[in-house]
Amino acid sequence: MSQGSLGCVTNLRVHRYADIEGLQSGVAQQLARSIAAEQASGSSVALCLSDGLADICSAFSANAEGGGVDPEKMSLWWSEERFVDMTDPSRVSTRTLAALGTGLRFAPHQVHPMPSTSGHTDVDAAALMYAGELGDTSFDIAVLAMGDNGRIAGLVPRSAAFLTFTPHTVVGYTDIRGIQLTLTLQTLARAQAVWLIAAGPKAANALAKTVAGDVSLPSGALRGRYETHVFADEAAAARLPYHTCEL
């Protein structure tokens, strides 16, 4: 079984949006504000991104340009990747960087894509290489799309990558999409803040379990060290109760 809920968070906050367009725009705006505020305090921001965030990344780039975000004080990391050739357009990092466009310019040392088959024939060796690059990095924000089954990154309910405890921070695995790399749950739980993104009616059941802390789901087991935020459209949030927060 999984190792239970990971992280040190004391509560979880849900942000609701009327539709998927509002969700994407809202997350992008909040991400730009959060990064700009952190950078204003003199800090550099380590940002971890998952697959499925292309539209949010496009909107974030547009907000960041005029929102005080300094790309020179950021580093980009990924929670998962397809273990294919570096030139393969299906790579998550390739699609993410394309979505960010040219509005945000990053130096090569700021961008940390997972290894590819270009120069690596063994996925386990590639995982060890990325683990070495990652070191003890603690992400300031990890933005993770949640699957309809509670999947996050490459962690799927009942899968070995999720259920088996490992001291490794990055692991290789195979699923119907082919050979993959993923950060482990323990690695993602080092993030200061975890942002889970859920959209559509098919995600409603898993999202309700996630908010309730159902540790049989990767999304329910993961919590950030200090903050956990769920961003959802109304369709995904249909089974969640309403609460009013005093800010």
C-alpha cells in the first residue's frame, strides 16, 4: 500500500471557477502573482510542471510579461516525461516550453528537462541521472494536472510506481503510453506548495476523494509542505461542499 498522506499541510484550499476557460485563466493569474511576490522578497523560484498544462502555461506567459515575473529568477522542472528521443514532439517539456512561447526567456541552466533516449538506452539510468540533477531541490510550487482517476505525474492508483516505497526520487516505468519517467510521491511532497488542477465532470469523484484525503489515490495522498491548493471548474467540483473563507 501507499505510505499515507505525505506533506505537512494543515489545511487544503479549493478554488472554484465557472468553466475550464476561467480555470485556466485563474490559475495562470494566480501563478504569476505568487511567483512575482516570492521574487519580490529576493528569492528565486523553483517551479515544477506536469503534463496537461499547455493552456495554463500559455496564459501564464501572457500574465507574467506584465506581472512582475522575472524569468532570470526561476528554474523549471518537470514531474514526468515520456522516455523518447529529444526531438519527439510528444515530450512534455517540449510542449510546455512551446506553450510558454518567447515571452519568457530562460537560460539553459534554468531549464531542467528529464533525460531522453538521445544518449540513454536505459530508463533506470536516466532516472538516476535526473535524480542527481535534482539533488535536494525543494520546489516552491508544483503545479500538477489531476487525472480523472486521481493520477498525478506518472503516479496512477494501484500502480507499482505509487504503491511501492522507494528511496529514489525519480523512477522509470512502463504504461500504455510507453516507457516513462516520473518523480515519486515523496519527491513531490517536498514542494512548499502543491497546486492540483482538475477539470470536467469525469474528475468529480476523484476530486471529492482527493479533498477528503483518500490516500488510495495519488492526488489524495499528496500534500504540500506548507500549502495545498485545488483549482477546479464547477463540473469537477460538483461533489464538493461550499465553504466561505475570510481573507
